[in-house]
Amino acid sequence: MSTKTVVTAVINGNETTMACDNRMSLLDALREVAGLTGAKEGCLSGDCGACSVILNGKLVDSCLVLAAEVDGATIETVEGLAQGPTLHPLQKAFLQDAALQCGICTPGFLVAAKALLDRNPNPSDHEIRYWLAGNLCRCTGYDKILHAVKNAAAELRASTK
Amino acid sequence: MKPLEFSAPTTLNAAIKLYSANGGGAGLMAGGTDLLVQMRSGRAEIGHVIDLKRIPELNVLSYDKKRGLRLGAAVACDVLGAFKPAKAAYAALIEGAELIGSTQIQSRASVGGNVCNGSPAADTICSLIVLGAQCVVKGPQGKREIPARDFMVGPGKTALRKGELLVEFRIPPPPAHSASGYLRFIPRNEMDIAVVSAAANITLSANGKTCTAASVAIGAVAPTPLLVEAAGKALVGSTLDEAALEAAAAASRKAARPISDMRGTKEYRTHMAGVLTKRAIAMALQRARGA
Ligand SMILES: Cc1cc2nc3c(=O)[nH]c(=O)nc-3n(C[C@H](O)[C@H](O)[C@H](O)COP(=O)(O)OP(=O)(O)OC[C@H]3O[C@@H](n4cnc5c(N)ncnc54)[C@H](O)[C@@H]3O)c2cc1C
Ligand code: FES
Ligand code: FES
């Protein structure tokens, strides 16, 4: 009987092997084993989205994924957004539009918004709000986040023209 | 905390063997959006998690005009939602599946997990019932089919026997001039559990005037979801006028035996069972006439 599982996953482009206790969530494995503390722990029940990561191209709450499940997976976390010292357009827009206050929700919003823009480069206000409904923010009141996502989307569209 | 074993079998038979070998202590996991929350809160005592997502039979998703829809038990809601052939033909099911949780939850949650969790408020079960779904299950004793209407037997309890797991749903092709709809009432716009829910599936005569078949189910108003046969009967033969809709609503109110809790009182839920019955029929009717 084994209570640990060794998994190898590509995290932000780097192949990473982790030995994880089977009870460990992907969130804890990222934070405690891989040393990636960007994803945050809010509720541990799928309600807040602070732990959002992209798993095999799909947005998930990493608190509701077992680390043992992710062998062979591709994972994107907030740490993978910036290219070296150059921030991702979403990160720039969040700063410029003051879309954060305490910041605990921000990594989750950034990753969730990235997943949205990956599949829909020109989302409507309604689509943005709907897509981000699983990310909670107690500080900003969401309007500034909405603006930041729209501005980042516009910049991304302009830069890929 | 007690140690946990983890397996991710890649064949159905291996999963069934493992599950039986573990007696009652193993937890089957599709998306884990119920299971992991329950394990964390201490509600589910589990020594071995069996991940079902790598089993091909549980990932089946296909539609055939003659045979209908096959939906593997572990298919995630976002995958079902993007499956174009199912959109109009099984509108009520897609509607229910798409209501489950946020984008993040949609990536993981399955219809199979939704019904195996056994909640009378589960957002896919009423639709499966009115669409006449069969649940294909397999265990050490072999395969059998359970009609969706009989799948839940009490809060958190299903008709699965010891060692059995849900493999897939089979839903017959929709008859001509038919359509379905599902809706729920929640106090917020989204991200909540149904206080009351209803699904309807109706078939019209070729001229679109008379109702020739109808089925109504209501959720969250009894220990299990309810197929309200009297509501269906009240509609058949009618032109689906206000009197027929009111008769169906009255049948739903009569069938409901809700509890009072922080989400709503008995009286309120009973009233809403009638309101949602009418609205679900109206949704289905509009679709059937439009189609
Ligand atoms: C934030 C949040 C919001 C939610 N919102 C909703 C909502 O709006 N509406 C709603 O109905 N639900 C909601 N849920 C509950 C849950 O997401 C759904 O019930 C979901 O469909 C469960 O699917 P799953 O694949 O994650 O199930 P799992 O958690 O993997 O499994 C659920 C149960 O079924 C058993 N099981 C799973 N697959 C099988 C199988 N093939 N055979 C036998 N047993 C099996 C498991 O052992 C477990 O007991 C929500 C949950 C969260 C965390
Ligand atoms: S910590 Fe994962 S959703 Fe809140
Ligand atoms: S900035 Fe504080 S929770 Fe969002």
C-alpha cells in the first residue's frame, strides 16, 4: 500500500516531478512541493477561485484536484504569465486599472481571465462577468477587474494583428 | 489524518475489481467536486480514492439519430455543453448541466457524479428523468440498466448495489415535434443550490396544436426528485392552454412534500413547484413550436 504518488507534470513549461502525499491537493503540491505560491488558498471548497490554475487547457480550482491525479498533465499557474521581467498584458492592466486592493484574489483572477482570453479574444462584459463568476473578490467590487480584462483583451488583440 | 490510497485504473474491469476489493472504504471520483469537499469536511471517510476519469467507457459521448445520446458517467459538464448535437435535442439536460457551479467547476463536474451524489436538488436529475434516460451500471455481477426515475432512492442514496458503478447514460432520440426545458429557483443569480427545480419534456401533434406526450419532474421538494405522472397526464390531449398548465402545476404542488429550511419554507417550496412546472412546460412548448 502506498500513500504517496510520484507525478510528473509540465508546470509553466518546466517538467516537474513531485512526490505527493495522496491526500494532498494540487494547490498544496504547487505551493509546498513545487514552491509556486502564486495560487492562493481561500475557501478550499471550490467557491472562491483564489486557487485557479489551468490544467490541460481547462480552468480549474486546484484545491479540488488531487495532486496524484496530474501525472502527465500540463499546468499553467500565475507564475507563468510574465515573460521574465515583462508583465503579461493582463498583469499590466490590473495594475493600471487598480483592479486589486489586498491582492489575495488577484492570481486567481489573472489565471481565470487568461483562460478566457485564450479562447475568446473579444469577450463582452456579460461573458467576462459570467466566466469570472467563480472568482470572488471582497475588495474591488469587480468593476475595475472587468475594465482591466477588457483593456488587456484590447491590447492583446492589437499586438497580434 | 488517516493515510489515503490513490488509483487511476484505465479499464472498467480493473476499476470494478479494485472497488470490490476495497469493500465499503473506497471513494469513486469523477470530477471530485462533491467527493473532495465531503472528504475535507469529514463527511466522507475514505481510505482509497479511485479516479474514474481514465476509463474509456466513462468518457463516451456520442449521438445517433436512431439510438440517441450516450453520455459517459465521467464526462465533464463543459465537454457536454460544447457537444453540439445534444444542444437542441436534449435542451433540458444541457441547461441543468450548465447551471452547475462556475467555469472552474464546469471543467471538472460530471453528470454521473451529480446523480451518484444523490442530492434531490441535483441540477441534472429532473432532466434525465423527463428525457427517459437509462443509467447503465456495472458491478461484479455484471451490467444492468436503471431508469433515471428510479436512480435516487433517498438523500445521498442511489439504487447502485454494492460494488456497482455508473458507466453511462443512454437517452433515446427525441420524437418529432418534441422539446424539453429545465429551470431552478435560487435566491441569487447563479452559484447556488436549487430551492426548487422543474423539468418538462413535451411532444406535439404534427400540426403543433395538441400535446401528445408529456413528462414533468420536480426537484428539491422531497427526499428524491419526483416524476409527477399526474402533471404529464394533465397535459396530454390538451392544447397546452392555461387550464392545462394550471392542472399540471396543481399536480406538482400535490406531489411535493418539501421540508422547511433556511432556503425556503414548506409552503413556499410547494407554491414554487407549481410555478416552475408551468414555466418549464412553457419553455419546452416554445422550443417545440420553434423547432
Ligand atoms: C462551488 C460548487 C458549486 C456547485 N454548484 C452546483 C450546482 O449549481 N448544482 C448542482 O447540482 N451541483 C453543484 N455542485 C455539486 C457538484 O459540483 C455536482 O454535483 C457535480 O456534478 C458532481 O460531479 P463530480 O464529477 O465532481 O462528482 P464527484 O465528486 O467525483 O462524485 C460525486 C459522488 O458520486 C460518486 N460517483 C462519481 N462517479 C461515480 C460513478 N461513475 N459511479 C458511482 N459513483 C460515482 C462519488 O463517489 C461521490 O460520492 C457544486 C459544487 C461546488 C464545489
Ligand atoms: S481555495 Fe480553491 S476555490 Fe477557494
Ligand atoms: S483585492 Fe482583496 S479580495 Fe480581491
